[in-house]
Amino acid sequence: MVLSGLIVIQTNLIKTASEIREEQFDRMVTNALKGVVDQLELDEQRLARESARTGQLPGFDKSPGNYNIFPRRGSGQMSGSFRFRYSEQGIFGGFQEELQIVITDSTQTSSGSISPDDENETTFMDRLHEFNLDLERRRERFLQDINWYNYKIILEGRSLEERIDSTVLKQLIENSFNEAGIELDYKFAVRSSSQGQDRFLLGSADYNPKRKEEYHSLLFPYDYDGKQPNYLYVYFPERSGYLLRATGLTIIPTIILTGLLIAIFAYAIMVIFRQKKLSMIKNDFINNMTHELKTPISTISLASQMLEDGSVANTPNTIEHISRVISKESKRLSFQVEKVLQMAVFNEGRLKLKFKEFDINATIKNVVNNFELRVKNKNGTLKSELNAENAMIKGDEVHLTNVVFNLLDNAVKYSNGTPEIMVATESKNEHVTISIRDNGIGISKEHHAQIFDRFYRVPTGNVHDVKGFGLGLSYVKKIVDLHNGKIKVDSAVNKGTKFSILLPKINK
């Protein structure tokens, strides 16, 4: 329960960190796009002011005009008068100024006029130049303060392709992303939905977001005629990888910690189940061992009691029979104890094998001859086909004899009615294959990997009717492994079992 809570908390922390980083990135991109849109608006306003100053819209040549006045320069007394009128017609109106100059011997001034008075010619020309500059300044203020917005409205009526230059837009996006610290590769596009369908107007030729996250911003939102469905779109092909790397330093320790917690918990659960399984196997082994040891002990005890209390006639035949029973049960008891001791020796690594060269065919033939009588007592058949050529191997003959004996013993014990057993050998390259096949109750496939474990007994069919410790096949597997051999089983329920042993031959 505690582990589940920790995993949930760690998962939420990872999710929250990822969401925060994603939200920060989205905000950065959105602000950068807004900066691009604002800059486009400022550029168009600047163009409108420039058009208002020149009196011409982009794409039209300005009409020539004369804006400079140079009064005639003379010697001696000047007298006379002249009037200058300047006017300019624009799209939304006209600008007009009038200059009247009167030059006499006496001082005459009026509104909008200049008289030389007693001044010399140079002073008069300076005052005339200053008047001309003031006229220009007032004209500029008039154009800037009144007319430029009207030019802006005219500029808004152009198509979107005319209002936006693709190269300029790309540079604006690049600059805005650099200022925001966004160094990812991106694709951009300008799209319009003004005619009832989404149209690509300009941008990256390979713009194809598919399932990528798209960011957009409305273009020219302050137009006089209102907002139009024209948008600037941007997406980042490597956005997911960038966000993962950006949040990696934050979430990697959390992921590692969570993984360790899960691994430790899984290992603990595995150990618990393994210990439970071993405990069950151990209890089953103790029960089987108790029964296996108790039976011969009870038989010996009963026979000894019969000899002791005189309950039977002490005839030679009776005493001989009871003696044979005691001897047989003693051997049986010794055999069971020896099997347990053998496994103890295996586990402690104290087993010493005596390797020598011998013919495995001859060894198997002796085992079959000794075992044949036991099979015939059950009305069964035991056949052999020892076809291996040059079947000389190097190994411990005693233990390999026990291996074959144990497999034949299992074939008889787990027979399904009348036992039918086949023992065969054959040569395979540099190996000898020994196979023992029976018609017994078989083993289901799910237990094939476990039958060679210590104390394990298949819990199906009528297996529990056969007594044993579950040590025989474990012993077989260990001996085969110590001879650098391999053993495999091929079996199915009610279809018999075949054990195959592969042992290396002596390389002549």
C-alpha cells in the first residue's frame, strides 16, 4: 500500500514537471508570435506615415514639384513686391500656404509678409529662409497628425500577400524566437479562411504539421474594418524531444527512484512466492520421506517382535522368511537414506566423480538385463536398440549406470497399466544419444521445466499414488551436467514420456 502511494506520488511529480515545462514553452512561443504580429502592424503604420509624408501610396511615382524659392539679388535700393502661393493636393485633401513679400524704401509689414526695413540684403535673406523652414515644419505636422491614418486604411485594403513579405516575415520570426531563447527548427505558414475554406498563402514549402502541436496568432487584429480570419501558424518538428530533454534533468532522478522502488518490490514479491513454494515442496518432501522411512521401519519392527515374543512357530522356514523380510526392508531403508545423503553431497559440492573410458552400450545392456525381470513381473516389455557406433565415452560409469536405472525405474513406476519401455542409443556427430521411452501417464508441458528441481513432484494425475522424494530426476540432471551433457524431455499427458541424454564421445 505504501509502495503504491509512493509510485502514485512520483508519477504525479513527473507529470506535473512535464506539464509545467510544456506550459512555459507554449507561453514563450505565443508571446514570440504576438511580437511578430505587433511588428507587422508597426511596419504598416510606418509605411502609412511615409505615404502621407510623400503624398503617394506604394507603387506610384511622386509628381515633381518646386519647393524652393530664391529671391533675386540686386544692388542699391530695392523696391517692388511679389506673392508666392504653394499648394499640394493629396488623396484626402489639399495643403496651401501663401507668402507675400513687399520691398519698399519705407517699412511696411503685414500678416504673412516680410519687409527689409533698414536691414541689409543678407539679413533679409536669412529671415526669408527661416520663414521657409517654419512653413515646411507646419506642413509636416499637418500631414503626420491628420492624413497618415487615412493612408493606413487604404493600405489595409490590399491583399494579404501584398501586406506581408515572406522574407521579412521569416526574419521577424527568427529574431523573435532568438530573443525568447527558442533555438528549435520550425516551420511557418500564413493561412486565410476568408473565403469559406482554409488557404495556404505563404510560408515554408514543406509545412505539414500532421499530429504536431501548432501555434497560431491572429494577423492585423487592429484593422479599421475589424478582425479578419488570417493567421500566422508555426510548429516545431522536434518539440517532443526538446521538451523531454528539457525536463530530463528534473524527472530522470524521479524516474530512477520510482524504477528502483518497483524493482525492489517486485524482487521482494518474487522472493516471497519462491520461499512459499520451497516451503510447500519442503513439507511435501518431509511427508514423503516420513512415509518412505516409516514403512520399512514398521516392517522390521513387526518382524523383530514376531521373533521375540514367540507368536509364530520358530521353524527354520519361518525364521528364514522373517530374516529375508528384515533384510529386504533394511536395504530399502538404506537406499532411501542414501538418496537423501547423495543430494546433500551434491548441494555441498563434495561429490567426486571417477572418470574413465568405457563403452556406454555395454553399460546400458547390463542395466537392461538386470531390470528386465522387474518389468516382466508386471507383464510388461523392455526392448533395447543400441545402434550407436564407437560408443566410447569418458565418465563415471557408476553414476551413469544410476542415471539409466533411475529413468527405467520412473518408467515402471509411472506406467499406465502394462509397461512398454524402449531403450535406444545412436550416434550424432561427436555425441552419443541415449533415449528411454515409455507409455506411462506422461507429464503436462507446463511442468517440463520444473521436473528436474529438487523435491519437485508433478501434482497431476495419479502421481501421488507413487511414493518418492522427488530427488531422482534432480540427481539425473546433475550427473548429466557434470559430464558436459544435455538432457531433455518430450512428454504429454496420457501419451507417455521420452527422455533423451546427449553425451560427448571420445575423439579418437
